[in-house]
Amino acid sequence: MISLLIFFILFISSTYSIHHLHSLPSININPNNYPKSDLLLHDFRYQFHPTYPYHCILQTESKYFYLNRSCQLLTRTSLKQLCSFNITLILEIIFPKNTTVYEIIINLNQTNCNKNQLCQFEKNPYRIKLKENEIYKNFLHIKTFSSCLSSNYLLSSTNSKKNFDYFFLNSSTGYLSLLYPLDYESIPTWKLVIQGHDIHHIPFYTYVIIDVDDMNDCSPLLSWNFPLQIIQIINDTDSFNIEISIYEINLEQKNIIIANLIASDLDSSLQFNLKINS
């Protein structure tokens, strides 16, 4: 029994390694060389083993970088707006029987950072869900990257008139507010175009997508249909409880459809009653 236990412990220890933190050489980049998203920063595909399969993950999601399925590190957004700073990423290299954890530091160094600096919003697009029939003040804070020296915000003139009727954007703070409650049945999704200007009056843009949450505030739409002409409707004042009469029948077939119920805008399960007098 003791020998079996020792063998089991040795087997487990040899199969799964403890995740010690190792260091990788730092990566030095010039942000001007990465003006858009999805640009390759570093390739880890063959760095840890030339032939043995493995995959990579980042322990914490980065605002600026991501790993694809091929263990390649790519930009999540443009880096041109960033000045000199460094970012630490924790990288897990996962083999079938063990996992190794690495720390990697990415140094960004941009000379003359504040000259001809391009401003950008932190997200493109922003996406948020709001409940219908409620008014929200300052429900979203639209921000630029910290490297932008100065900026102001406005709803772009390309927006529809309804966007201006329902939403207000504080031009100095970037807070977005509702002027009137939203209605899911009228417009389930809104798309706003937000425009900013930097100190050189150069415009830059982002989008805000607002999904309206249906709150089950409308009654369902019901319609009854009776294909047989031998049916007489006795009471149909309440669509949920309807009474009919079959006053003559000479049908020998079975499974005859005598009533169709057409319902729309059903947000929850409902009960319908059909009373038949024969």
C-alpha cells in the first residue's frame, strides 16, 4: 500500500509541474510602427519547442495586446497614441502534461510623443445594455487615451435626428445621458457616432452601440382563426378566454384543425383557454 502511494505521488509530480514564474527577454517597440490593430508584435509558435505542440494564453487580458490561436502576440488597437511606458504580461505555455508561466515586459518608447500626436478613443466601439422605460444620466463615460493633451466631444452630424432627440453628450466630460426613455418594441438597438477633436482640431471617431433590454411591458398580440365554417363565435371579448360553438358537424375525419391561435410579442409563457360548446 505504501509503495503504491509513493508511486502515485511520484507519478503526479512528474506529470504536472508547479507553475514557477520565469522571465523572458523584454520586447522593445516603437509605437509608431503599430498604427492599427491585429499587427504582429512577437511570434511564440516555435520559441519553446520546435516540433512539440503547445498553446499559449495570457493570464490577464490586455487592453493593447492579445494572443491568437497560433501563439502570436498581436496589437489589439493602434499604439501610435501611446507615449513611453512599459507593460508586463504573464504568459502561460501549456503542454499536454505541464504548464510553464513566463513574465514578459514590453517597453514602448516614442520620441517626440506630444508632437503631431493622434488622439483616439479608448474603445471602438463602446457597447452597453440599457433597460427600456427608464432615464439614465451619465450612463457611459467616453474617454480618450491619456496621451491626448486636450479634446472635446460631440454627437457627429452623421447621426439620425432621433439620436439627437434621445441622447445628450457632455462636450467637456464625455458623459452620455438619456433625454427620454427607450422602447424595445420601437428600436431594439441604437448606434451613435461620437466625434472628438484634439488641440489641432483634427477629428477622430468612435461608435456607441446601445442594446435595449425588453422589460415585458406590452401585452402580446393575439389573433384567433377558425377554418371551419360550422363554428360560431359566442364570446371573443377576451382574447385569452374565448368561447365558440360547433352547431353542425358531418365530418368523419380525425385530427381536424378547428382553431388557430396567432400570437406575437410573447415575453413569457402564457395560458390560453378555448371553450367549445357542441
